[in-house]
Amino acid sequence: MEVWHDRPDNSKDLIHNPDFNEIFMRGRGWGALVPADALLNPSDFGQYYNESYKRTKDGEWVPSKARGHKKIRAKSSSSSA
């Protein structure tokens, strides 16, 4: 059990709960509970940073034409995000 009393309204917390393998985001403008397994691998993020794609809820991705991106990430037959 956690007790958060007298915390400023503008504070934010990012908490990893290893018992449930979850990431909890709490604070103004934040409010999410995310499976830790959904985090991107840093090399995947960096390798495709300038390419346009959209993540799906299951962690996969689909090509997408996003504003400001000139290159669209292509899906290969052996790719698994």
C-alpha cells in the first residue's frame, strides 16, 4: 500500500512495479498503467526515429504517413517490430 499525502498537484511519478511488471505514471497530465514489456528497445527507437510508423496496442507497428516525416518505415517479411 502506498500513501501519498501532501504531494504538490504538479508533481509527477514514474513507478516500476516489479511484482506485476508494470509501469505506473501518475501526476498532472499523466495517468497510465503500462506493461513494462511494452517499452521500446532503445536500438529500435533510435534506428527508426526519423521514419514514419504507428504503434498498435499489441506492441507491433504499421506504416503510417505522419506529418513531418518524409520517409515511411517499410514492413519487411521478417520484421517483428
